[in-house]
Amino acid sequence: MTIRLMPEQERRIRAVLSRGAYESVDQVVVAALTAVEQRTVPGFAGTPEELDTLLAAGLASKELTEDEFWSSVGEQTDALLAEHETGPRS
């Protein structure tokens, strides 16, 4: 599959890379696709802001590998879904 980026999209990817959050364009694309998948999971009760907070917290943590980060995001998303299904925590 060939993807053509608009200049603004390319600039944004380069900006992400320059901040050191990712080491390659491939990593940026994988992270972006994962974020889209997380946002489009049927039944996700969290707000986009909650998901953004989870993603930002994971990215800011240099202690986790990328696999560990995405696993953590999945666990926290599952917890949000479970909370929505059973009501707020006490």
C-alpha cells in the first residue's frame, strides 16, 4: 500500500520524531493506527480526552517498552469498559 502524505501531515510526523517519542516513521504509524483502533472499539465508554490522557501518560514514561505501553493502554481501557458496564467505582 502506498500512502501519500500532505505536507502538513509530514511536518507533524517529523515533529513527533524530533521530540524523540518514536524512532521511526513506522513506529509513528503503528501508534497512530493503534490509537484509531482504540477509539473505534465498539463499546468503549471513555472519552477521547481520557484515551488521550492514557496515551500521553504512556508515551511520557520512558520506563516502558512500546509493547508494555500498549499492553498497559489495553488494560486501562478494559478497566474503563468494565467500570462503565458495572457503574462507577466506590
